[in-house]
Amino acid sequence: MPLLNVNDGTGFQLNYEVHPGLVPTTTLFIHGNLASNRWWYPTHELWQTKARGKNYQGSLVYAEFRGCGKSSAPKNESEVDMNRFADDFIQLAKSLNQGPINLVGHSTGGLIAGLMLAKAPELFKKAIFLDPVGANGVQFDNSMINAFEQMKVDRDLVGVVMNSTIYENDKESEFFKNIVVEDAFHAVKSVGHLVLKALDGLDSRQSIAKITHPVLVLHGEHDNLLPMQDSKAMAGLIKNAQFRVIDGQGHCANVEAPEKFVGLAQEFLF
């Protein structure tokens, strides 16, 4: 797994994975808060199966923002900014040198993807925002901030919180215990609590309204973490956006129903 040395003077190294020959057009996937590249693994075998016998030239690229997975942690709070995260991934997209690529962003990653489209439209072709943080950010009360502070030292609480974000989750599964909870416990200590602050009251509506790319905004029917109305409003800001509810799913269709998610993504992107 290569590391990109981001050229911004902070010494940040962005961890990413490249899996060639799996799609017609290279597609960059960006996870949500308290997550990692491994949140895309439940879908990966499906992409491999669909690519068999095809002569695809594009790659699946999974990348982690600051403090998540194997990307280096921010050295101070000023590094935790959605526009800076977008700039990090724009540098990655340029380094891939594969022409206009697609973007897929989940939750916080959905908002980051939107900012990328607005900042560097020439680099991208189409995008999917899966249960994205809305263009007007998220407002958190003190109880949420306090919970994140407790999660830094309480792995069991991390499990409880993450279980609540995945609809009809099997909390005894190896994937949940050894990947979801472990990655969240790592991220909440290095960046997760700062991401909350960065999103609190963030207004990106002017930037999102600049997007002209084809965009599919997806929102799980049972997503109780982020309001469906915010996803609808985001789609309404974008000239060529579609909004669609994923029936029977919650905030994390990529984990809850990988086959359904890959089907929707393949239909729209390719």
C-alpha cells in the first residue's frame, strides 16, 4: 500500500490502495469519519467477480484521510479541515495520472468528494455521495462531543456507537469486531473528535452549487445518523444530480448490503 507525501508543509502521508483492472474508469473511494479503506472491503470481491473476463483499464482506489487507517495523524487541529482533506485527495487524483476519474464518498467522505468536484472539476467524471454529510454541515450537541472524548479511552463504548450506525448489524461478526471497532478506536483518538468540530456549522453550499458533474446522491431509508433531508438538499444544489433512497438500508449500505451498493454504483458510474 503506497503512501503519498502531500505537498503542503505538514509532512502528511496519505495511505491509499490501487487495485487495477477492476472497472472501466478509475474510481476513487473515500470513507467516512472513524473509518478506513477497509470499509470498502465487503464490496471488493464483488467488483472482482464483475470484472472477470473483461479487459478493464481502470482501477479501484481506496484512500484514507488524516488520522484514519494507515494515513499519518494530524499534528495539530488546524490540519483537520474539510477543504484541506479535499486538497489532499486532489493531489492523490493528480498523481494517479489516469485522466478524469470517478469519485465515491461515504458520509464525511461524501462531503469531501463534493468539495473536490468543486475545486478541481477537470479531474473528475462522475460521483456518488453515499449518505453524505450535508452541504450545511452538522450541528452536534455537547453530549456527542463528550461521547467522543469517552470513546478515546473506552473501546467498548466505541463498539456501542459504531453498532448504532450500521443497520441490523451483526456485532459479533469478525468484520465488525476486528475491523470496524478497531479502526474507529484508532481514528477517534487521532482525528475523529476533531472532525466533529470541523463539520459543526460548516457551510459548503456555495461550493457544492458549482458542481456540474453527474452525481448520484444515495441515502439509506433507515439512516438515523444523518437526516435524509440534508441529502435531498445537497442533490438539489447540484445541476446534474439525482437523489435516490436505498430501501431497507441504513447509513452504511457498502457494509450492510454490498451487492446492492455495487449494483447501484456500477449502473450509475459505468
